[in-house]
Amino acid sequence: MSTHERFQAVRAVDDIGRSQEGVIDIPCQMDSVSGEEVVLWEDILLIFKNALHLRNGLAPYRVAAVPDVVLEVITESRSGRAQRRVEESETSALPPAYTPSQAQPPPPNAPSYTEVTSQSDTANDVRTTTDNDNIALSVYHQQCLRLANAGDPAAMYNIATFYDEAKEGVSLDYEVAREWYLKGVALNHSQCQVGLALLYQYGRGVPLNYAKCIEYYLLAVEQGNATAQHNLGRLYYDGAVDNGQGSGSVMVDYKRAMELLKKSTQQGEKHSQYIVGFMYRHAQGVDQNFLAALFWFRKSAAQGYALAQYNIGILYQFGLGVAKDLRIAFEWLLKAAEQGLDKAEYSVGELYDYGKDGLLEQDHTKAAEWYRRAAEQGHAEAQCTLGVMYQNGEGGLEQSYLVALEWFEKSAAGGCEQGKVNVEVYRRQSIGLAEGVRKAFQHLGINEE
């Protein structure tokens, strides 16, 4: 894979000659055989689902990159899809013809950086297991110490994480962790550089210091460490304020963030893929491009990242850069909701609450179930909506003004404006009711006490 990032501009043209809106940049890969930069056809299919072939009639696995030229991909038109559906329906009773699988492997899983090995006899190579976990952990720790003292930086990193995360039978001790990270840094071990950067970024065992943090991240970035690329990119994306105790500050820099995050995406980092998509969607440091956003969300979603799945659902639900398609929207929103993402749970609840012709029958009971899942995670709008359902006795819920008010209060505390309004309405009604009862007692000559 190329260590520098290049992108190929691609535009869709349907099979009856109509250009589709939007030019999208697709990342290039380095062909290990030819040494030339190429675009993978599977990446083109990620963004143009109806892609048929290139303008030249070919649909190769790898497409040679052409700088400063917009490649045109021919996609299937609506009329073509309609005709294909007719043809498919006519042959649906026939068994499928055998063809060798053309499927390409999915995008790689986000790499795990907690298990570090080197070319030599490393700590991970010698881990042993027994029936007694404590004995196994003790053996592992001892082996790491032996290898670290022999100069293995991967073992040094492992020992540092034991103390940094209070695992493998040791107590939390950031100072000891820092000592082991420094030993690995002296040997130019990129994960030790990342570990030390994190200590300075969050002030764990050392004073918060963003300059030091960035210094160590940059050392790891120079070695192509995807974690460092992502973390530093995210730091520039979020920015950081001075804590008044010498931490320094970091200015928001979307351009620098995008550069670093895109480097990380080339190594399959799903969180970076998601943020890059988010930046395209919201025009942060780049021109707004919903197709580019969809491309990167799909990359991340293919690795199961719930926020990416949710955002794909939203693009299709509201027709942002793509044709509005509630069926596709529901599929993606449900994927994210089933992973426990509160905003996706709320969206699924809404779809069941209102129902969609040809997609979902209105089902208040299922709506209430999904609203509750989101509400219990603190989603303010879901809390407010669930309160309304209790107030009205909808969705199989027993009517209860008291429970409704409890959810309204939680919603208001979470910043939901409608929740605040509902709490105020209940407050005024309770004051009015209390005053009415007092006057009734006076009229009847009853002592309230």
C-alpha cells in the first residue's frame, strides 16, 4: 500500500447517457506486482451499487489510476433495473448458473494494537495457559519481564500496558508504565510512542501536556502507526483548550485532521473511516459531498461500526446525496440499533410509531420497546416520547401520569426542549389542581388539615 495518499476522481453515468451528480474521490492502492497506483473495483461498488463497468466497457478487479482525470463509471438506469427485474422474475424458478465466485474479501478489520509482537521470540509467542488463570497470568508476566530485560521492545510495551491498564495481576501504576514506555521509545517502538503520548494527552501519571503528546504521536506517525494517525487526527479534529496549568492548547485544524485520518483509513481503521465520512457529510474542512460520505460510512459499516451504519440509514431516510429509500434506511438503522446505539434505537422507534406504507405497518408496541431502549440510555427525545406514550396509554403501556412526568423530567434534564415544556405544563396543572381542591374544601366548610 502506498505510504502517501492519492485519490482517483470518479463520476457515475447511467447506461442511457445521463450524468449523475457528484464527483467522488476514491482512495488509490498500490499494486504489489506492477508498482502502479490502482483503484479497486470493489471500492467503486461500495459507492455506486448499480455500477456495471467503466466507460471502456471493462469492469476489472483493479483500475489503473489516472491523475487529473475523472473516470466515468456506467451505472444501471432505472429503466434498466426495471427490465432486469422482469427478466429475473421470468427465470427465478431456474437454478442459478454456476460461476466462479467474484466476491472480493471485505475491508480488513480494524487492526488490534493491544497484541504486539516483533520478529524475534516475543512475549506473545511464549504465552502459556493452564487450568489456573492466575498461574497463566503470572507465567505470562514473568516471560514478558525476561524478554523485556533481554531488549525486546514488544515485551516492554506489554509490561507497560499491564501497569497502564491494571491487568495481568498488577495494580494501576502510571509511573511504572511510563518507565517501560520510555524504554521502548528508546528503541523506536511505535506502540510505546503511542502509549507515552496517551499519558501526556490525558495527564495520567504526568502533567497534561499537549506538546509532548503531539511529539510522541508524530514519532509513531512517521512509522505508519495507524493508532497514532487516528489519535492525532482526532486531536486536531476536536482541538483542546489550555487547562490553566501549562497543558497548552491545540487549535482545531480540519485540514490536518483529514490528512492524518485518511492515512489511518488506508490501514482499515474503522473509526477514522467514519470520521472522514462525517467530515464530508458536514463540510468540515472539505466541500460537502454526500457520496463521499456514503463511501467512507460503508467502509466503516462493513466492519460493524454502529455510528457508520446509523449515518448510512440517515442518508437514505432523508435522501441526502442518494435516492430516498426507506427500506434501505430501515435496514441500516436496525443494524445500528441492534448494537445498542441509542439514536438508532430512537429512529427505529419512530419508523414503527408512524409506519411506512409498503415498508412497516404502524406498531406502537414495537415503537414503545425501541423508545424505551433509547430512553434507558439517556436519549432525551426518546425519554420525552416515551413519557407521551405513558400519558396517553399507548403502545401497550398502562396509562400513568406519574411515570409520564418522571420521563419528562429526565428528558428535560437531558436538554430536550419539549421535555421542558411538558414538565412546565404538569407543574402548572398540579398548582391549578391544588388550588381548586383548596377552594372546594373552603366552600364545603371542610378543614384541609
